[in-house]
Amino acid sequence: MSAVSLNPAPSQPTQDFDVRPFDAAVGAEIVGLDLSRPLNDADFARVHRAHLDHGLLVFRDQRITPQQQIDFSRRFGPLQIHVLKQFLLADHPEIFIISNIKENGQPIGLGDAGKFWHSDLSYKEFPSLGSMLLAQELPEEGGDTLFASQQLAYETLSAELRQAIDGKRAAHSYTARYADEVFKGIRRPTLTEAQLAEVKAVVHPVVRTHPETGRKGLFVNENFTTHILDIPEDESRQILAELYAHSAKPEFIYRHQWQANDMVFWDNRALIHLATGCPSHLRRRMHRTTIQGDVPF
């Protein structure tokens, strides 16, 4: 199993913080930790362990700069740069802007991000280890994000369905549903040839083993997975439909209701997530960093 890529911080005082698990399938709240201060190795190890144990961490009231978000994210590994370069934060390309706000008639970020269940960057050869999403501006209503454990989903599959996907591989493509208009009036920018070259389809196992815990989980999603290889097309569609329905059952889900300055860090190797949306006239802006993971196996 691979270990997290550590970039040790200089010696720092220990911070007094608590890890409080949610009454949900996944997730825990980190209370009392200030990410504007570098973490010493012992505190970082606690955070890393909590992330593996709970799959998702919520850091409350994080008044941090873009560079501080980047620096903390890099403690877990190299960062990935999103293909939509026009939505990267100026002078900080590691930060991808998710927002419905327009300035001078142009969107400042991706307005419909996450409107289908997915795991970030599953369409890459090296899918994301995890994502950190920091609330910058929140709407007065709506905007919740749902997270579902794909390890619990796999562990509760019927014997028949588990057998059907044993050893199977599936193709993932960024453009699978790219042109779908999820919300009225929101369309994604046309991809250039250079951008398309960055997101060529890849193949991953339908069931992946977590590289740090060894736990197995489903690794297909309705946003990016196009088909299962080496079986008839109709059979692939049927199996994927059954997996998608099962993977988002209520008992696997944690619903995050955002608070000001929340930062949520989730494990893309173990969870899928879904943005529930908010009224279009209410402003929402989030900053995301994405940590590169390993080739799934």
C-alpha cells in the first residue's frame, strides 16, 4: 500500500483540536485547528489518519489565503491543474473556481460543477486522491453537497451483482456528459483541441482497492463512466444503472450544509459526491484544490 506523500513542515507547536465523527455513513468535523498555521508532523499525522478513517473531514472557520490552501493540500501529494484553464484563480493555477457568478457578462468559474454523482478526475490516468473545497461566498439557501461511501456500496452489493463486476474494467471520459445542460441557462465552454488532448478516455477497474487502507469500493460514476469493457453494450448499461442506483442509497450518504469558511476534504478513492444546486440569482463561490492519486488497482 502506498503512503501519503509528506512534505514536512518546520517544527511548530502542537494545536489542540478534536476529531468529531458525524452521525452518518462518512465524515468527521475537525474543531479547533487553524490551517493558517503550519501543522507539525504529529498534528498532520492525526489529520491524515482521520481522513482515512472517516473519508471526509470538515474544517470549520478556515480564514486562509489561496497559498495557505495550496500549501496544506500539497502535504498530501502533488496537485492537479484542471483542464478548464479559464476558471483557474489568477496567480494560483492550483485553485479551480466553482461559481455561478458572472463578471462583465462572463462566468468566473464553473457554474454547474458536480451536478451528476462523480469522483473528481476519475477520467485521468492518475485520478484524484482527494479534493479540498473552501467556501468563499455562500447562497442564502441551497448549495448543499452530498457524499456517498462507495466502500459501503460495494460491501452491500448482492452476490449476483458482485460476481457480474468481478475483474471488470470500465472506460471513463471527461466529455461523457460534458454538453448536457443540467441547469437552465448554464452551458459549459467549448473545449479546444489542446484541452481535448488533456482528457482522453482512460480505463480503470470497476472495483478499486484503496491504496492506503486496502478496503475495496466501487469506482464507476454516472458523470464520467461510459461503459464496461468486454461485455455487450446493453449488459453494460444495465449493470451500470444498477450500480448507480445502489451507490447513492440514503444509508451511504452524508449531506454537507455549508457554513461560512468551511473547508471540506474528501477522499475521491472512496466517495462520490453530488452538488444539489442553488437558485441561480444567489451567488456562490468555492475554491478547490485537487490532489493527485495513484493508478487504481
